[in-house]
Amino acid sequence: MKKEIHTDQAPKAIGPYSQAYQAGPLLFTSGQIPLTSEGEIIAGDVIKQTHQVFNNLQAVLEAGGAGLNDVVKVTIFITNLNNFANINEVYASYFGNHRPARSFVEVSRLPKDVEVEIEAIAFIEEKKVFSI
């Protein structure tokens, strides 16, 4: 059982992919960048960019019947590892005491030349899993 997830509360995919995909009880989000649902890039401050990424991530998770507390794995891509502490502080403010598994990876470049991109995998409770 699988299902494509879409919401107008997050930016549209900028390529041939889905915002998220549900496969059984797992919800896989595509990487979210600091792009508003209207298509505006949040440039400059990595803290503001990371907040926008989390706004997008929350919207996509919600569309799939999940929330941040359902996330079991996060992958963070950044273009400058010197921003680790700032991004980590924003990350902690969204997850609180919830501690999903996480990878934090420095890359040479991200789409639209943003500084941060985050993807997540969430586990959806059985009662929320769609049926065919």
C-alpha cells in the first residue's frame, strides 16, 4: 500500500518528485528547503531558513497524517558545517524531548543555493494508515 502526499501549505515540488510518499505505516518526506508555499526563497540568515524548513516539514507531515512526534529519522543537509550549532538549536526547539535518529551532512551545494535542507521519515500509527 502506497500513497502520494501533497499539500498547498508547503512549496510545490520543484522537480519530478512528490512532497512525500506514504508506504504502509511509513511516511517519507522529500527534502524541504526554505521556500515558502508561494515560492519565495528565505535567503540569508540560516536560522530563519531553518524555521521555514520546519514549517514546510510540519505541513507535509500533517498532510500525511503525522507530526514531528511521529518522526523516527531525520537527515539534515547543510552547505557550511559552521552553522551546525544554529541549526541544531532550531531543530531542538521543534522536537523538544523527542529524539529521532538523525544524520547531519555537509554538502557542496543545495537546490536554489539555500543553506539547509531537511528530510524525514515518520511512523504513522495503525489507525492513521490509509486503506485501499
